Amino acid sequence: MMLDAFLSSTLAVTLAEIGDKTQLLALFLAARFSQKHAIVAGILVATLLNHAVSAWLGVWLASWLTPQVTGWLVGISLIAVGVWLLKPDEEDDVGGRYMQYGAFVATTLLFFLAEIGDKTQIATVLLAARYADMTAVVVGSTLGMLLANVPVVLLGSWLMGKLPFKQVRIGACVLFCALGAYTLIRLYV
């Protein structure tokens, strides 16, 4: 079960992150700062903090609800997030006030704030509720964020021009809907 939670979280977040606003933020930060290692470290810290709180919330919610209610909520929510993934993010205006603090602090603050209410944060809550394994979900979702964002930091606009965002969004939608359907089917098997 732990391996399922880890792999599902890694794959779901990696796919959901492709073309997401935080990936565009990574591109912006890589263009703004030359310290790529500091940007990657900021992404890591922000994601660990944000997804740890999210996974804790998911596990906590699941502990208060019956397995049947949790299954229905998680299954339907995963399908809803899957459909939501089909809608591209709008580009947010990146506030310049954080840039004065350097690459690491700016990245940590901007990524943490950008993840609040984002698809990948909601997915982390749902995956933690689904698997009731906070550690595996946090490690998997954090790895997924890094897999999607570190190449953008290192390879920048060249990579962004090569990725088929529409197809990746459709793939992520299918993955989330399949996880949701599987969760709902397991309620009756």
C-alpha cells in the first residue's frame, strides 16, 4: 500500500504539474536568477511544507469520516480534479516584492503561496485521504513536483516549447479520473 501511495502521488503530481502555474513560475524564476540550485532548493522546501500540511489534512479528514464516506468523497473529488486539469491555468502576475530576498527565499515564498489551493495541493489532500499514508504521499508528491519543475529550471524555455501541454493535461485527467473510478469501484468490491 505504501508503494502504491508513493507511485500514485509521484505520477499524479508530475502529470498535473505539467503546464501548471507553478511550472511557469519556475521558468520565470530561472530567467530571473542565475542560482539554479537555490531555485531547486526553494521548490523543495516550499513543496515539502505545503504538501506535508496538505497530506496531514487528508489523513486527518479520512480519520474522522467512515471509510464509505471517505471513499465517495475522495473518488468523486479525484474525478473532479481530473476534469479540472483540462482547464489550463491563467498566468498570474508574479509579484516583484519577493525578488529582493534572493533566489532561495523568493522561490520558497512564491512556490508556497502559488501551491495554496492549486490542483497539486488538492490532489495531495485527496491522495493522503485515499491511502492514509502521509509520508508516502508527501515524498511522492514532492518528487512529482521536482520531476516536473527541475527540468524547467535547468533547461528553461527550450523545454517549455517542446512539451505537448494539451496531451499531458489529457493524460493527467485520465489518470485522476481512473484513480477516482477505482476508489469508487473498491467501495463495492
